Amino acid sequence: MPEGQCLQVLEALLGRGRGDVVTVPVQVSPLSRELAAAGARRIATSVMRWLVEGGGWRERVVLRGGRRVRARAWDTAAGRGFAPRYTAASRALWIEGAAQLPALVGQGKTDATRVARKALRRVVPEQSTEVGDWVFFHLAQRALATFRLNDDDLRVLRERLVAQSPVALLLAPAGDRSRRELRDAFTRLTAPGTARVLECIEDRVTAAWSGAARGLWAERTTTSGAARIERWAGFGRLLDAYLDAVDDAGRLDLARPVTRFAAELTTGVFVAPPEAVRAEVSRSPWVASMAQRDELLAAVGSVAAVGQRVLALRERMAAERYGDARYAEAQVFVGDVDALLGGQRRAVEGLARAFTGAIG
């Protein structure tokens, strides 16, 4: 039945099934009230499960109204109940996805018609989105591989989903967006009505960034110099933009993913002494000139220096005194940095100096 196949496509978009099990376009017009309600429930349940399992269950210190509160993200003490909001964008992704994606399953670049390709825009139209959509879009872009689309269609759809989801953008540290564009996107995540999402996905963010850094480092002998420069530089801009956003919002309690990532860099990514890491970057076989080598060092260094920036922020916030506007925030942030990064301060600073050439 069309309704059952439509729900199968939705399950695939949520990462709970395979997209290639439905190979005939599914049309459900008009959309029945029962099917719409069933789909909405499945989306909401999957989104909430992802948030809870990502760390929403964990007790931690967060800021509420400028005060420190120790609670789980869902506790009454952490504020009123959080309910992700959705727009028509989520329904469009589901219903248009069911109508358009099956025709592209297993098709090569020249197999599908131009009309079918153009229809991809209807799957992820340009429109306003809310926090529930952001999580759903992230789940969908991660699950698209099961639809067996060709590389071009897969890339186009993922780019459109990431462009409308700050959550997906945060968890996919790559791309050519400027630091300002990234900061503006992440500012949407630090607003009072949406920051709860960041509190829930701290662990997921750290894991995504650490995995991306390890992947980039593993590619040092197999990827061209220009591509490596672009990826490392984009990653560095993302890290700086995220710190900009949480600092501007007065929510440095949300900087824990960056602090943990900075610690992971010195223990799980750049495990050799800092000068040896710099030397290995400098010897990259794909670097074509001294200028390109310097660009690559600067790009990798923009990521390696994030720990030093966290430590500099720690010193600035340590100057906050009782009664100052950011005193409670400073107490949380300084405590986090000392607990997560304090024992690695020399390693963090040494890594940053190795790429800048500064003498410590």
C-alpha cells in the first residue's frame, strides 16, 4: 500500500531502515490525517531519542537565567519542558522524498531524467526551518547513503540539508563557508529556545570533530595539497565560529565540546611531539610549492590552535568577579577547562606554537 511504503521511506530517512527497499515513487495525495499523524509521531520520537541518547540524560552544570544549575536537560530544574518545533520543511522532506527518491535508487548519472533530478529541489526546498527540522535533516543526510543515489545526487541533497540545519553543519566540519556564515548559523543554536539541543549533543559533537580530525590526519599521504588545505581550513573556521557563537551568547558552558576536542587533539590525533607533527605536515608528498606548504601549515595550525584559544578565554573569564555580569558563566567555564584541559596545558600550547613558529 502507498501509505506503508511512504512510512518505509520515512524510516529510512530517520536512519531506521534502508532507502533502497522502495524503488517505485510513492504518491499520497491528498495526505490523510492518519498518515500525517503517524509520520509526525515517528519523526518526533526519533528526534527525541537521538537527543536523549546523545547526552540529554546526563547530569551536568548548565546556565539558566545567568545562574548555575546542576540538572539533566529534561529536569524541571533546568527549565520548562523542551519540545522541538517543526515546520512544513520536515513534511516536505518526507512526502517529497517518498515521491522523488525511489526513481533515483541505483541510477547512474545519465540514467535518470533531467525532470527527476530537478525534482530533488522539492525534497529540500529553501524555506525557514526550526530546531526539530534541524535534527531530522541531520538524521536524513546521514542516512541518504542507503538510497543508493549516484554521487552527484547524494552530494546535492546532503548540501541542501546541511545548508538548512545548523545541527548538521556543526556535526559535519567541512565546506567552504566563511567564519561569519558559520557563526551566524551557530548563533541560531545558542538562542534561549534552542540551546537545549547543544546541551544534549555535547558528546556527539566532540565525537564528530575528533573523528573528522583523525580522518583528515590519516589522509595526509593520499589527498592532494589543495584539498587538504581546504578541509583543514574549513574545520578551523568552524571551531572558531562555534567559540565565537557561544562566547557572544554568554554561554561558555556550551564550550565543553571544544575543550574536550582540544584535549583529544594532543592524545588521539597528533600523538607525536609537536615539532614532529609540523615536520610531517611540511613533508607532505602532495605539496607542490613552498607557498602551498605554508598554506597547509596554516590550515592545520588553525585546528591545532583551538586549545590555545580556549586557554586564552579561560584567562579572560578568570578575571570575572562576584557581581560581574558573566561571573556564574565564568565559574562554569573555568572549572570545565581546568578539569578537561588543565593537565595538558603544556602539550596544547606546544602544539599551537609548533604551527605558528612562536618561541615558548
